[in-house]
Amino acid sequence: MKSYKICLIEGDGIGHEVIPAARLVLEATGVRLEFVEAQAGWETFERTGTSVPEATLETIKHTDATLFGAATSPTRKVPGFFGAIRYLRRKLDLFANVRPAKHHPVPGSRPRVDLVVVRENTEGLYVEQERSYLDGEIAIADTVITRRASARIGEYAARLAASRPRKQLHVAHKANVLPVTQGLFMNTVLAEAAKFPEVKTQDIIIDNCAMQLVRNPERFDVIVTTNLFGDILSDLTAGLVGGLGIAASGNIGKEHAVFEPVHGSAPDIAGKGIANPTAAILSAAMMLEYLGESTAAQRIERAVDQVLAEGPRTPDLGGSATTLEFAQAVAKAL
Ligand code: NAD
Ligand code: MN
């Protein structure tokens, strides 16, 4: 039997609660996993002066995959601080941020939704190049789009669409207003997608895409878009199927991959033991799929849906279960 080394990073806030819960479920699958814990995030920055210590980077590089909880980012500028997850995405070149949204048996989840947002993960407005002039009266941020990054995310998304039953790809953009940057992205992705003739590809303007997603989410399959649009759109699609408590994601590169819930550190509920661990557990399932353990991944997904349907549920879904009780129920359902 194959065995895998997994880097676990709790991070901040509810990361300390949902990652141990996901670990418990991973251990119940019977897949041979060796866990190595590492530190990153705001608390790590406060303790050590860096949000991603060198040792953490080394651990990620020398394990087969990483499961990350969440990291806090202050909205004010803090000297020396950088966002841990954004740093890892760029440093390890995790160019594809894959964010599925699929119907789950929970209140408010829209029926027949089964889509994936593929977010370009390394450039756009997230190059974090901001400056201000005239004593802060004017602020400017750069956005960077390259043909190389657009081509590889386009290829990734088209290949993903080709592997899915409906084989449909939307390229969401704002090339009508920003023909240089967004136009480069759109045209490059369309050219890559054309290499997959079985995939039905069309472009869609991002604001219209948001409206169509709210009205007819079931008509979408794979949506590929630039970094900021993908960040926002994937919270919207999470909202279509039950909210941030259940939205999973993977940051995938050629050599490394970091899986994480879409949600953040949720300071409003952190430390209470009531965070929904589903997003972290489904991210762990995506990680097993990535490692080639599809059967175990599907077993987790089925067990999660069974517990979501029958209970116990966490408070965000109207229940009163704790994080640990939910995870234990999933482990039992496995
Ligand atoms: P958030 O995702 O932390 O929380 C948004 C809302 O959803 C809150 O009301 C929270 O209680 C709820 N929520 C989120 N996850 C939940 C869960 N698993 N179970 C139940 N309820 C859940 O987003 P925010 O409040 O905008 O940001 C808080 C902090 O997290 C900020 O510092 C932000 O920078 C950071 N953040 C980090 C990431 C990441 O690590 N990838 C992503 C988003 C936000
Ligand atoms: Mn986000």
C-alpha cells in the first residue's frame, strides 16, 4: 500500500479547529498518511517575525501535499507582514486555484449545481503592488497579466472541462473595459481552449456571469477567470451551495499543491469549537484525489453528504453540533 507525507498547517483562528477535525477524518479513511505539522500565518508572524518561516517552506516542498487551515490578514499595512497563503501561491507557483461548488443536502443549497471556478492564482491585482501619492489622496495598484500565466490556467481549465461530463467552459472577463489586460487573458485562454475541440467554450463578461450564476447556476460547468474576479466569484458560488462552511479549494502547481477551505480565520467564531469543518474535510478529500486516492476521496464526500443530510450539523447550518462532533460523525459514516 502506498503511503504519503502530508504537511498540516493550522494557521490562525478556526484553522486550529478545522484542521484537527479534517485530520481525524483523513485518519479514518485507512489511507497510509504521515502528518508533519508546520506553522504559518499571523500568529506565526507575531511570534517569529515572518508569516512563513523557511522551515515551513521546506516541509511543504518535502511532503506530497499540504492541508492549510486559514490565515488572518490585517486590513492595515503592517511592516514586514505578508499574507501567508498568497505568499505560498506565488513562491511555490501554485498557479491554479480550483474551487468546486456542488449541491449539498443543506438549507439554501441550490439543486443541480455542479460547477468549478478555476482562478488564476499568481498575478492580476494580487501582485500586491500598491502605492499612494499626495499624502494618501491618490492610491494606485498594478495589475499584471502575462500570456504565460493565462495560457497555463487556460490549459488547466480546458483540460478539467474535457474531463467532466458536460465539457463546458466559460472564460469570465472584463475585456470590454480593460481590453489590454483582460483582453490578453481572454484571448490567450480562448486560444488554449481551442486545442480541446470537445470542450464547448465561450467568453462571458464577469458582471453578467455573476448575475447568471445567481439566477441559473445549474447551467455552468467550469469557469476560468483572473485572480480577483475568481476570489469574489468563488465566494458567490460557495453561497449558492451552503456557504463558506462547506466550500473547499486546492492551490495546484506543477510540483506542489496546497489544499485549503475557501473561508478565512473567522475571528467572530474562533475558539468556540463551533466552526463547520466540512470545507476543510472536503479540501482534504480534494487532496486525496490529487494524490491518486480517488476511492477514499469519494468515500469522504459521500460520508460528508450523509452527515449533512442526517445531522448532526454545525450552527452555521442550523444545527448545534461542535466541530469535533461533526468530524466524528463523518469518520463514523466512513
Ligand atoms: P471568513 O471566511 O473568516 O468569515 C466570513 C464569515 O463566514 C464569518 O461570519 C464567519 O464566522 C463565517 N465562517 C467562515 N468559515 C466558517 C466555518 N467554517 N464555519 C462556520 N462559519 C464560518 O472571512 P472574513 O471575515 O472576511 O475574514 C476574516 C480573516 O480571515 C481576515 O483576516 C481575512 O484576511 C482572512 N481570510 C483568510 C483566507 C485564507 O486563509 N485563505 C480567506 C479569506 C479570509
Ligand atoms: Mn477569498
